[in-house]
Amino acid sequence: MSRRVSKPFPLSDGLEQKDVANAANSTYSAGSAENKQAKEYMGDVILKGDPAVTVRVKRSARARRMSLRISRLNGGVTLTLPKWAPEREARDFALQKEDWIRTHLGQQPEAVALQRGGVIAIEGKDRQIIAAEGRRVILSETTVAVPGTAEQVSGKLKGFVKVLARERLAAASDRYSAALGRPYGRLTLRDTRSRWGSCTSEGNLMYSWRLILAPPEVLDYVAAHEVAHLQEMHHGAEFWDLVAKLSPDYKRPRQWLRDHGHHLHRYRFGD
Ligand SMILES: [Zn+2]
């Protein structure tokens, strides 16, 4: 027997926008039952990160939806593609379901509740959460002081990191946009798992405010990446040349996001 679940999608940590529309009708399951239908092996999708996860992709003439299955016997992850689905959708689907896959493989970083005495990384540095005397949240090199009752801590911290994120992301976007000589439109912050940032054809930028928890060069790289899309709306060679021009050392922070990005989602801000 296998277990099938249908629920809103836990999305992955890929930087780029994924097409979720086709995944909307899909199911995914964790179980041990082997599907006896004839399936054609199409190759693997590798989920980067620590550790990397190999997803075997098979095409089935009889499958009506994309589905994911995790074997209880050996932890093997198999993605089944129906006849109609293009191969690249397997990759998008696997990335969107990365959290779900890692949860069922037991690899999800442990959730961190935010309370006094606990620790939160802000701009890549661990800060102990302590009580504040006044009414404002105060950040130091090693602590973040939060006023109010114990129940208010996570909410106040969230408000604080979002304001700081906006400040840093606006400054970085302004800097790169000036260097490029192209203005951007709106700057929006969200709490997205599917991507760290995006740039629309109208020139509006969107970022995950959780980037403020990462080392500053990571936030900077994502801003350079999205601002570069104001000129190059693709990921071809010209695009990466432009990113390198704006942010010469971008490869390290890019790798950091792939390896550690999902850790930014372990903090629970109480909602
Ligand atoms: Zn991009």
C-alpha cells in the first residue's frame, strides 16, 4: 500500500520561477508499493543541497498525473511522468516538491521556534534572542533584544527582519540598477519557498525577506541576479556575463543558496 496526499504544495528553494500550473493536478505519495505498470526510465533529476537527492524519472503511458513516490524499502525517489508532460516539467515538479521529499527522507532541518534564549541568524551571524527594556527591537553583533511578552517575540522579530530585509534589498537593488543604468518598478517582499527572487517583464522585483537571514553577499547576489533580468530576461550566457559584471564573486553565494538555502526556512515566525 502506498500513501497519497493532496495538499497545497511545499515548494523548493530554486531561485527561479517555476511553472506550478501543471503541478496543480498532481499527486505525490510516500509508500513502498511498486507500481507494476510498464515504465520507461528517462534519467535522473538531482536535487542539489546537503545531501543531494537523486530523483529517478520514469514515463508511464497509463499515468494521468505527475506523481512522486518514496520507497519505504530503500528510500528511492521516483517521479512518474504521464505521456502528455514534457520532460522539463519533471525537473520543475521535483524542485517544487523538494521540501516534501526531504521531509519524507528525514532530511528536513529541524524547525526552530523563536523565543528568548534561542538563536536566530541575521545577516549570516547567530544572535541570541534576549529581552529588551524599551519598545524597540535592537540588534547587536551577538544578540537581538526583543521587547514584549514571550508570545510576542516571534511576531516582533518577524516585523524587524522584514524591515531590515527591505532596507538591504532596496539598497542593493538601487546600487545594481544604477550600475546597469536601468530603473526597476516596484519592490515586493514575500515569504516564498519556490524562489528567492523574481523580476517581471514590467521591471518589478520580488524577493524573499528570509534572504536577510543569510550572509550579506547572498542577499547581494540575488539582487544582482534579479536586476540583471531587467536587461536579460533569460539565463543564457549574456545574462551570466552581466551578473558577473555586477557581482564578480557571485558563484560562492549562488552555491551557498543551493547548499544551505533551505535552512533559512527552518525558523518558524509563529504563523
Ligand atoms: Zn533568474
